[in-house]
Amino acid sequence: MHKTWKALKKESLMKIVVQVLSREGLNGLTMDTVAREAGVAKGTLYTYFRNKQDLVKEAIEAAILPMIDMLNDILKSDLSPDRKLTSLTLNHLLYYEQHRHFFGIFVNDRQAASQRLKRYRSCHYQQFLESVARVIQQGIDQEIFRDCDSHKLAAMLIEADIAVIFQRLLSEQSGPVEADAALITDIFLHGIERTI
């Protein structure tokens, strides 16, 4: 019972952290601000978070986990492998577009950049990579895709999505998300070579 209350309390604190980040940006996020908005003593925050960096890391993770769940649902669906990858890319880009203000805060931040480098070792990233690789391997087995290293292809697709997401976050006029998603999957599935 006590553990459940603690989990709920941390979840409500994370919502406040996300609100402060969205409103004030990284520079405006302080332990004092979060404590004041949560109506708790600053010391209470240290029960849940070691410091501001820990707060930011958990806020990013809390924002990304629903997307990972949604994308994994697509990967586990009954769609054909090529349709799964097309849907995956579109929904990956759409999620960041829908949360553009929040994720845009981290695009130019050095601390956030170092966190991005750590993602390759994270459990969530590796599990997601494995799920995408399984779908690609299904496509290889069904002779929809040519025989290649499914893990390397999965990494290429995920990183192509992430690269375009960052370009979109940096741009004021990024155009329709559907067009970018279609470009990624078209290039990924068919290459850049001009067909005659």
C-alpha cells in the first residue's frame, strides 16, 4: 500500500515537472520551482529525485514511455512487415510532433545531448531495436525484404526517424509529418536509386 502511494506521488510530481519544463524551459526548472508548484517541501523532492538532472531524465523517460508502448503495439499487430514499418515511422514522427513544445526544449541542450548518447545502452532502446529487428526478420523470412542483417537495418530505420524528428523540432516550418514519414519509409524500403 505504501509503495503504491509512493509511486502515485512520484507520478504526480512528474506531471508537475513536465508542466514546469514546458512553461519555463530547462533554465527555469529548479527543485525550488517544482516543490513550490507541487506544494511540498524541497526536501520531499530529494526522496524521489537526486538532483535536477535526475528530474529531467525521468521527465524525458515519462514522456517517451507511452510512445514506446504505442510503437510496440504496432510492431505486434497483424499488419504485414512493410505496413508495420510504415505505420511505425508515421506514428513515431506524429508523437514527437504532437509533443513538439516539450521535446523541442531538449534539442539544443548539451546535457540532453549527452543523455541521447546514453540511449544506445538503455534497456528501452535495446528492447525497441529488438522488436523492430524481429519485424524486419519476418519480412526477410516472407521474402518481402532482401536478406540483410535485421539488427543493423532496425538501427538504421530508428535513427532515420530520430534524425528527421530532430530536423522537424529545429525547423519553424517543417511541413506535413505524413510527407516526412512517407519519405523515410519509401527510402528505407526502396532506396534512393532512381528507377527507370
